Amino acid sequence: YVSPNAPEVLDLSKYLVGIGRNQLRSGLNRNMQFAAYLYEGLRIGGLSWSEDKTTPYNEYHRDPQYLDYIQYPFQTLAYRSGDYDDMGLLYTALLESVGIKAAFIPLPDDFLVLFSLDITPDDAAVLFDSSDRYLVLGDEVWLPVCFSVFREGFVNSWYYALQLLEPVLQGEQDAEVVVLRDAWTVYPPAGIIGREAQFEKPEEDTVIRAVETVMMRYITAEFGPRIKQVQDRIRAEGGSIARYNELGLLFVRAGLYAEAKAEFTRSAGMGSATAMINLGNIAMLERDYTAALDWFSQADAADPGNRAAKNGMERARVELDVMR
């Protein structure tokens, strides 16, 4: 039922990820950002939950004597609706179609989809305020989303999915995790093409605004507490090169480059070559190669043996030569 190579699935996923690729925040996890674009794109595009009157998910999933009816992804797109499992399987197909590992957990009253961030728990420490925000399968970090609160958006779906998993994580409830790539070794995806699937793509600006709201909620929740801690220390004890750089790096990871530049500029004013290099790197991301060359040159003057400064100067000069 999960056919990531179906034309209608690829058509929609490539469109939504294409929007996201031009808006990516470099300090944040790519898989999470793309997953948000896929989720919000489905929501804004008008996908909605509707109970299957013949084989309702909540009833048929619980009883092994019943055979549940499940829609193929192209059918869910064509109908613009489906039961929890129908919507979840469409989402897993979209994720896998762009190379993001997906899994699902059928719960008694909901259907959860998990996607891999393709990072280790050590890597996750800089992206989340608490390990309670994600799952670890093997040595890989995954985020869950659910579909009973689909209309409330990506973040609420993520947080509610974690709540639903609490009894499982506490050993009070059993649940099976089905990793798609493992399942396909036994049951390959069906190569069925749904020519009647005419899912109207949502407008690009609307998708961007929705995902920007998602990212700001995430940044506020996960980076906000640490940013506040550093800011409180600066207010109480005064600023220093180390503290301004620490705060600047937190802003960079959150994709808040204007705020990061303000902190690095303070540190650079105190003579920090590291801050100058960071400012040069931000300028490179913003394609302001003249400013980047200026910052890397200042860093080279402040610390003549700094290899990062010299490499930055070379990169900026190459880009400037290309533009001439």
C-alpha cells in the first residue's frame, strides 16, 4: 500500500520538497523541515479525515477477526480524505519518495508515522531541549506524528503522538513498529498507478507561511530555553567573547541569522577571530561574497595562522570571480 515511486506521489512530494529546498534553514535538520513541508502541504491542500463507514479504523484495527479496507495513496489523494491509516500510509509514501526513512505504529485509536532525522542521539542534543521530544530506534533519532489531530498541524501532531506513545514507552501497552524498508524485503510495494488522482497542489506562498509558523514554534520551544539562559547570564554577569559566540551559535542553529550576526558582531568587536569567521560564513550563506571576504580578511589579520580564515578568503574570492 505504500508506493513511493507512484507518479502521483512523486509529483506531489517533489513539488512540496522543491518549495522547501529554497527555504531551508541551514542550522536545522533537513529531514524534519522536508517532513513539515509534506505534512503541511497535505493539510493545506485539503486532505481531511473521514471515517470508513464500512471498515472503521478504530473498530477493525482492534479485532483480528475483521479485515480492514485500506486505500492506496493515489486513492487517498483522489478522494482527498481517508481514515487514519489511509492518511498515514500516504504520508509514509511521500516521505520515502524523497529518501526519508519512514515507519508506522498502528495504535488502537490512532495511526502514527515515524520519520528518521538520520542523526544519532548525540547529534540531537543540539536540536532539542529534551530527549523527551524524540524517539531512538537503534542508534537513530525518529520523530512521530499522528493523524487524529491532523488539522491542527505538524507541531501539535508531533507533540500529541509523543503523548500517545507514553504508555508504550512505560511498558503499559504493546505496539509494533513497522519500518517500511524492512517490510519491503518481505512485501514489496505494489506498482499501481492511480490515473484518477487529481490532488490540487497548494499555493507555494501558503505552504511557506505554514511551515514558517511550524519552524518558529519549534525554535521557540527547543532553542528558546537555552537562548534565554545565555542571555540571562550576559545580563547578570556581563558579556564576553565566549558568551556572545555561544549565543550567536544558538541563533545560527535556529536559523535566526540576523540575531546571530548581532551577537557575533559584538564578539568580533572584542577581537574574536572566530566570530569574524562565523560572520563570514553567514555572509557566504546569504551570498554576500564581498562582506564575506571582508570578514575572513579581518579574521586573517587578527589570527594570521587561522586556516579557516584563509580557506574562507579563497572561497569568497572564487565566488566573486564567478560573478564578474
